[in-house]
Amino acid sequence: MKQSPRFLNLPSGQLLLPVFMPDATFGVVRSLDSQDLKKCGVEAVVMNTIHLMQHPGSSVIRQSGGLHDFVGWSGPIVTDSGGFQAYSLIQQNRRWGSITNNGLIFHSKKPGRRFVLTPEKSIQLQLSYGSDLLICLDHCTHVSEPFESQEESVARTIEWARRCKDEFMKRVVRTEKARGPRPLLFAVVQGGDNYELRRRCAESLMEMEFDGFAYGGYPIDEKGNLLADVLEFTRKLIPSEYSMIALGIGHPNNIRECLRIGYDLFDSSMPTRDARKGRLYSTRKDLSQSSQIRMNETFRYCYIKDRKYAKSKEPILQHCQCPTCSNYSLAYLHHLFGIRDTLYLRLATLHNLYFTTRLVGHEGRLHERGQKRTDQ
């Protein structure tokens, strides 16, 4: 079940690594369609089971032929089970539901609607959606929670992963006669900032032989700093031949650090959310003629609402070949943002996603070449 560290064979095509996958939580990357995503260099998107089962609802997705047909996206789709979202909704506000050993119980915003998500149900839904890469249901925690909570999280995550794997194998075996690659199943390593719990979780999951793994839990501390030491320790627990997702990592500097550590898949809503809020991605130096994003220490935000851009004829980033920088000036984007026109959302999102996909591709190749030289 091991996969090449350079690519993943998925039912919807081969996914080259490393790769950044924008969050399309409800089946859409806000303000963009499938053609826009391709223009940004996006190869795969991440959708969320716990949200999709509420809106538009699982029956709608199945009757539409699965997620690919429903949303008009032919590339790989990764479905997150929703452990993080459950934490956000339930752990921080108990009236939304509860977490038990059997799974998640949560209430919809629509009065009278109640949902139960067990590990088995999570796999059933993800397979019915036509997901290319499924993620096990896990019990997420914040790094600041006490040891007892982290230990409970690890125990549940391990048991839920076992149940997910059993359900996945029962249902995949029934369809193995179909030609082409099967969907992949990734497990999530929890444990907060406790190294022993991380080790316990990783070793237990490794025994179950998953296709890949993901870093689970909040990747930043209460001050907003990347938990680089914990991320690196967790990555070293998993053999390098297995791919690993850095769940929730989206800031360019954090992506760069996690690429150095060895993560090769990234998902986050940060680039698209930053775009909508007027934070556009740039560097302190122009891009080279090769149009590759080189970070070093040059990343900066371009705050488009600043009046200094009101008359600027320059693009967001010199030599950037995204559709926005190729056709529009900072002055125009400043104008669109000021009048709150929806075109701003599309143009800004196009740029931030293009920047992020180029960053991951370029930095990933640099680390790969550096690793080869080290091996030699």
C-alpha cells in the first residue's frame, strides 16, 4: 500500500507531489470555477464531509453522480472527514453537539436536524461521494489542552482509524474488479505537543498499513507561531516513502518550513481567505523571468486597501504570470476592493492561489534536489 513520494496514483489521475490543495469546503473554492482553478495550477481540491452531508446533503451529491460531476471538477478530490470542524463547533460550543467513543453527534443550524457521524458512516459517505483520497475520522484537539484530553484524543483517533480501515477495506474489496487505481485512505496522527503521545499514535496507525498519513491538531500555538518542532518530530515518525499531509498549513512561510521538514501535501483556506480580506501575496523582490516563487525571507503582504495603490499601474507582483497580474493593475484592484465588487474576489483569489501553487512546486523541487545531493 506504499506510494511513491513523487506522485500518488488516484482514480481521477496522477497527483504530482508536492502539491497545494485549496479548500473547497462546500464543493466550491469561493469565487472560482474549475477553469479558474486550472489557470492557477491547482491539481486537487479538498472538500469536507461534515459540511457536505448538511449542504447540499448526501442524497443530492449521489443523485448528481458524485462530487466530480456535481461540482464540475475532473481532477482529484480529497475529502476530509471533519474532525477539525467537529472540534471547532463542538469543543468550543457544547450546544452544537458532543463527541463520544462512537463518533460525533452534532446539530444543524436548521432547527430540529441532528447528525451522527461514526467512523463507518464517514467512510461510507466519502466513498459514495467519489472521493479520490479519504481521510479517517479523528478526534482533534488544541495544543494547549491538558495531557488527559490529548491522551483521550489519541485513543479515540486510533480506534476510529481502525474502524475506518475495516469499513474501507470491506467496501473497496467489493469494487476491486473495476479497472484503474482505487481510492486511497490516510490516517491522522494526533497527540498535541506531547512527543510520546505522537509516537504512540503514529506507531499504532503504522501497524494498520494506511496509504498515507496527516498531521492532526492545531499546527500553530496560541501566539500564532508554527509548531515546527512537533511537526518535524511527527514527520520523522512516519517513513519517508509515505506521503504526509500538513493539514491546515497555508501561510507561505509555514509551507516553506514544512516542505523542508518533508511534508508533501498541503491544504488550507488561508490563501483564498486572505485574498477576500485584501491581503495579496507578494515578495520584496521581483520574480525571475522563470516566474517561479522564491521565498527566502522575501514574502510580504500587499494590503490592497492602502491608498498608495490608488494610482499604481503596476501588477501585484512583477513577472507573475497569473491571470490577474497579466491583465490588471493594483489601481484597478484597489478600486474594485473599495466598491466591494465581486470581480475583486475572483481576481484576488486567482493571484493568491497561483502564488501558492508556484511556491510549493518550486520549493519542493529545491528540497528534492538537495535531498538527492545529500544522498549522493
